Amino acid sequence: MEKPVPSLRQALNRPYWLPAEFSALLLLVPGYVAVAQLTSVRAHPAPRVSLDSLFPLIPGWLLVYAALYLFLIILPIFVLTERTLIRRAVWCYLSIWSLSLTVFAIYPTEISRPALVPGDGFAAWGLRMLYQADPPHNCFPSLHVAHSFTSALICRKVSHRLGNFALICAALVALSTLYTRQHQIADLITGAALAWLACRLLLPASAIGGDHLSERTTLNLAAVAAAAALLSLFGFWAAWTLEVL
């Protein structure tokens, strides 16, 4: 006898299971900052191709960079329910983080940013905040892009429709890194390739829905994740408003 399909409320209230490997993933996050600090004195210019000159600095793309990336970070938390897939997803993230940090340590890179971000609106303010919080190192490969595409490919194991939408979001995140001077084209290509390789090797071959979630419930959960990302962006907008006032 099949288990009943959980409603959206039941899906949101379910206990969430995380494998022990998730602790190792959390330990790699401060490693990103440590590698950038330790290798900054010997960093090479990020690999550049002629097409990079076609992408000027446009602060407005920060809204895409921030909102869609946050959406792709939290989306798997909402839609993954099957334990095998959750564990494999953590392995994928562990692999892209570990390989990226290794490359950052062996071949550190930095990107050239403008000395001044033009404009006095919310996007320009946010981009200046981003530059202060995220130094221009650890560029090649783009971990930002690798993480986004990994999330999208993982979610595609739950729902092809959602996964395809997430892949479009990941592509927009990649494009936004060019317009915000966070990365260059070579960084994007290697980041996306790293995500594809990790998911190809580590994810199950077939789709896994998990807990008999319906397509509708899965998409509703994705909508909740999108609302959470937009709410976070609204919080930064409110902070900017208070600073302007």
C-alpha cells in the first residue's frame, strides 16, 4: 500500500534528515575564506578571453546574482526528501567544494574590479557591500556557478520541470557574475563543467521523487523557497532604505 501524498503543509512540517557528511561540508565554508587570505599575495590574474570585454559592469545584475543564487542554495532543502538523494547531493557539494578549494590553493587567481561602483541606488550599494564582503580571489573555477548548477541538476532528479527551470536560473546566475565583475568566462565554463561531472558521477541514474511527493507539491515547495529568497533580498533593501534615510 502506497503512502499518502503529503500536502504542502505536511511537507513543510516534516522532520528534515541530514547525513553525517553534511558536517564536513560546513567545515569547508571557512576554508574558502582561509585559502583566499593565505594565497592573495601570489594570486594570478583570472584567465581572460576576448569575449570578456563584451560584458560591462552593470550593478543592476546584482539583484539576479543575489536572489537567484540564494534561491538555488535553499531550493534542495525544500524539495529533497529521499535519504539516498540527500546523501548523494551532499557528496556532490563536497566534491565541488573540495576540488575548487584545491585549485584555489594551487593556482590562486584574482579578478580586476573597478575602483568605484557607479550609482547611488540599491543595486550599486549592494554591489559595494558585496565587494567588501567577498574579496576578488578564488575565481577559477567559479564555485558560485558550480554550486548553482549542482543544485539545479540535483533538483532535476526530483522534477524535470523544476530542474529545467533551475538550470535557467543557474545560467542567469552565471551571466550575472560577468556583469558584476565577480568572474570571467573561463571561470564560468570550468565551474559548470565541475558541477556536471560531479552530478554525473555521484547522483543516481534515475529520477527519485521521494516520499511520494506530487509534482504540484514539489513545485509549491519551490515557490516557498523562492519567496524565502525574495524575503531575504527585501531585508537588504530595507537596510539600504534605512541607511539612505
